Amino acid sequence: MIHGVMAWRCPTDACFERCAAWMDVIDDVLFFLPLPKQAELYEAVESRRYRKICWGGQVAGGKSRGLRQLSYRYSRQFENFFTLLLRRTYNELESSHLIPANRDQKKLSAKYARNRLVFGNGSILRFGHCQDEKDYEAYLSDEYDLIIFDQLESFLDTQFTEIGARTGRIQRAGWRGIVLAGENPGGPQASFVDELFITKNRDRVKYPSYNPDEYLFISAHLEDNPYVAEGYADFIADLPEAKREMYRFGRRDIFPGQYFTSFVHPLRIQHVTVAPDYPRIGGFHWGYFKSGIMLWAVALPDGRLYIEREFVFDETVAANVAKQVVAATGGLTLAHTFGNAPSDVPDVKVGEDVFETLHRAKFTVYRSEHDPVAGWQRLQHWFAVEGDGKPALIVDPSCTTLIKTVPQLIQAPTDIEDVDDGGATSAAKALRYIVMSRPQRSMSTSKSPVRDLSLLDERTRHDIQRLARIEARERGSDGPKRMDAGWPFGLNE
């Protein structure tokens, strides 16, 4: 019993004291005692180190309640404090926040009306939603001290960035404008959450002011909330596999409707050193306002396909793209490049299409003509894992766009056998052109010795590397600089 209310408390005194520092007591009756993870959020906010904080992961971690209680705290602490709390749809907003706020108004000595909670000190907690894409425009005329997105994964990147820019302008002693969010893994629409808070690989060209140090991610777990009924996890276990993995375990790489479910594999992403004289195959997808991409691939001697590098471009004319691709190819042997035909100019017409421009700039792209659905199925085949447990297609870690976008693709709503073209499809299409070119295993013309060290134990491999370096120094060479785990090309460096 804590201040007249039965409440869960941490099992250790140190933990309880940490949570009790943020306890809210009204008229000597406990109103709110934060859980440890909620206390972690409050500490991060109070530190004023971050502009944006996302609390996300598994479901039922107490996120919605914790975020709303935090807005109550600062609305009462500061005069004329202006908070905006959002859900994507009105129905979600009503069940998660409007009904509880209406219930809490008397305890808070506030008045609830017209989706606003008005406090006696002039502070306002405004509730809103962004059901339609452009609904964010309704919130751009005000400045806020605190903005909260509940279930951030359901919002669009544009909505988050546009509304989020409306905080931080008001100067207030003891406070720094901040954007908070609660979220569960939400599939491809919420990929911006990963970019901003987890991988922190936001495009620095489009967002040059992005500072990853000002973004904090706090992980949520079902076990963080002791008030969840016993057996609730069993109900989550009854969900389809993709949703179960998302909601129960916070998986971000699988989701309902995902097209390439087999892309994610622990051995998919790895570096392989390949001699420059191995012929490369190019996959090229043109785009101007939508990003285009060039992929370099190698058909390895063991029959596997290795995507070695990528080059992404947008708002760049074809002639300059050709020059950049040629420069990026460097000393590699690029045998053929296959790509989409952005347009066709009949022979009887006068005019120059993109592929002709590329060819005149010394970069020849062969038109890849095939049925798209058949191409996607062929790509499914390459994503399969062979009997030895190794994937048939591997990708270099430097190919960040391909690695990010391929797992995000979803089934087309009108034809589940096809890919929804509304997503970031350029890298997957370039990859499709490569696999539909019937890539054949390549044979090296290099005389450099190769040896497969992947089956040897680590100590033996290190001994062989050490001896190779000694022999190389005796020959006047620097010798190999590093080895590739599991592949027979390491000594070619």
C-alpha cells in the first residue's frame, strides 16, 4: 500500500527510490507511480540531452500510460505549457487517451472539453490525430513545448518530421522542447523509425542537420509491465507468425504481407574479396525524381551470387549518372549491365532516350525484358538457403540501400503474386534484372593462389595467415591484409 493505493513497487530499495523520485501524489493519494522503464524515460527527458526520444519494441510495456502521465507532470509544473499528443486515428485516440483524460480531469484540477485538457495554470494538453496524409497541416500553426506521437509506427515520416518541427521554439527556463514517441514495430511504413532512432543511418544529403546524438531509443518489453494479466503472452502467441514476432519479441525484419520473407538470414550480409579480373554483372534501375540504383554482382565459382557494391542516384541527368557509374566501377571488369527500359523511341521517330544517352556516355545498359512476376519468383529462388545452410545470394555490408529496402517490400493489394510498386523498389528491381540475366559462375583468370580456409579452426587459420605474411615479406610484398570468414578469396588481396 503506497499513499492509500495498492501499487506494484520494485523489489529492491534502489529501484524503488529511482521510481519514487517521479511519483505523483495528489491530496495525499497516489495518482501515479512509474514503472522502472517509465522512470528511465522521465530521466532521459529531464536530462535535456535529446531532442527526440522513442520508446518502442514489444507491446504492453506501459508506453501509452507513461507518455500521457509525463504530459500531465510538465503541464502542472510549468505555466502555459503547451503539449500535443497524437494518435493516427480518432478511434485509437479516444480509447487510449480521451477517455482516460476525461476520467483524470478532476484529480488534476483541470477541465476537459473539445479534445483539450486545460489546467488551472494556463497549460493545455491538446489531443489530435492524423488519419489522412495531409492532416498534419492542421497542427503547423502552433508552437508546442512537448509533442507526443503514440504508436509512431502508424504515422508517416512526413507527418512526424513536419509536426515535430513545431517544438523547441519557445524558450522556457528549465525546459527544452522535445518530441517523444511510443511505438511497436510496424513494417515498411515505419522504416523511418529505424533510420532515426536505431540504425541512425538517416540520409545526410536530404537531412544534413540530422544529429544522431540527439535521438534516443528506449527498448520496451512485455515484462516491463507487471500489471499485464498473467497469460496475456499466450494470447499473443495465437497471432499469425509475423504479428507474433513483431508484438511479442519486437522483430522489425518481418511483418504481415512481407514479400521476401526469406531475405533475412544471418549469413546473408558478409564481405567477400574478389579479384578485379572476375567479370561483374550490372543491374541498373533508372530514376530521376525517384531514386535510381546501380548494382555490381559477381557469380562466384561455387555458383553463389555476390552483390558487391551499389551506387544510388537521384535528380541526376543520365550523362552524369553514366560518368559516375564508370568512375565507381574503377578497375573492375564489368561484363554486361541489364536494366529497365524507361521509355522506347521508335526508330522512325527523332529523339534520344535515356539508354541511348547512357551508351553515348560510355555506359551501355541492355534492356531486361521479362515478366515482372516471373522475375520476382526467380529472386525468391536466389534468396533460398541451400542444403549446407548458406544462402545462394549474399550481399556486401556496404549495400545499405538494398539491405534496407528489399525486406520492406510488400505484396501488391491487387495481386499478391506481385510487389507493391508504391514502396522503395529500385534496388529489388535492379537485383531482379541481374538474376533474370541467367548469371553463370565465373572463372578467375588470376594466377594468385586461393585456398578455402573456412573449414579450419580459428587457430590454424591464423597460423596460415601469419606464415603467408612472413613469406610475402620475404618476397618483398606486404602480403594479405585480412581474411574473409567462410569464403575462399581471402588470399587474393
